Amino acid sequence: MNSSPAITLIGMPGSGKSTLGVLLAKDLGLPFIDTDALLEEREGRSLQTLLDDEGLEAFRAKEAAAILSLLTHPAVIATGGSAIYTDSAMRHLRQFTTVVWLRVDIQILRERIADGSGRGIARSTNQSLEQLFNQREPLYAATADLVADIGQSSIQIAEQILLKRIKRLVS
């Protein structure tokens, strides 16, 4: 695990990466970077439009390029849910951040985002939220330095992550 104060949040869409990222950045006095917002800014269009116009593979390539463009200064970074598909992007983030997986139950995801249509979720045509969830879970698990189980409020989760992170860094 990296000992830098930087943190990368990974997880499914609707897991709370952006919400929690803002809270953690504030608590740690670090800048907040949302790679989905960065990608939309670079492309000048929404994630859903990018997916519709260029397809899944082009979307993932552009997402990886946005992540690889990040400098290695301390920040709290919330990635898009599909960032874990690109090894080079995840290796880059792991070099200068602690990667935290926001693990969330599928029922909570369904409540938060329904089926996710129109949200810009990078997935294959006709792939259900459950199929995507099952496909990504092992990738998140293999990538994360820390796991935070979602089920509490964002503030409680932020406290949990900070406490786990501090304990690991000092031990």
C-alpha cells in the first residue's frame, strides 16, 4: 500500500465515490478530482453521449487517458466505475495513492440508480446491472488496498476509511 496522503476511490456507480470523495478531500485538506467530470470536460460532452457516440472500447481508452494524465500530487480521486478495466490506469493510481474500494450491496445500488440507463455507465449492450456488478467485484477486490463496506451514511464511511487508513499507515 502506498503511504502517500492521496486516496483513490473505486467502486460501482452509485457507491458514493464522488460524495465521499468531497468529504474526504475536505477532511484531509486535499484537492478533489472526479475522473468522470474530468473526462466530460476533456470531451465536451456527457459520459452517456460519449458512450453512445463512440462505444465502450473508445470510452474506456479515453477514461484511461484522463486518469493517466493525472499528476502525482496528493489528492482524493473518485474514478469512474469502469476504471478498473485498464491495468495501466490502475497501476498509475496505485503508484501515488491508496486505493479504497467502496463495496456496496446490489440492493443498495438498485435503490440508488435503478438500472442505470442514461447515467453513462460503461457496460456492454444489454448487460444488466447485476451482471456488471458480478463482473467487476473481483476486479475491485484485486485492486483495492482497503475496503469500505457501504451501508452507513457517507460521513460514517469517511470516518471508517480515515481510521483504517491511519491505523495501516502507522502499523
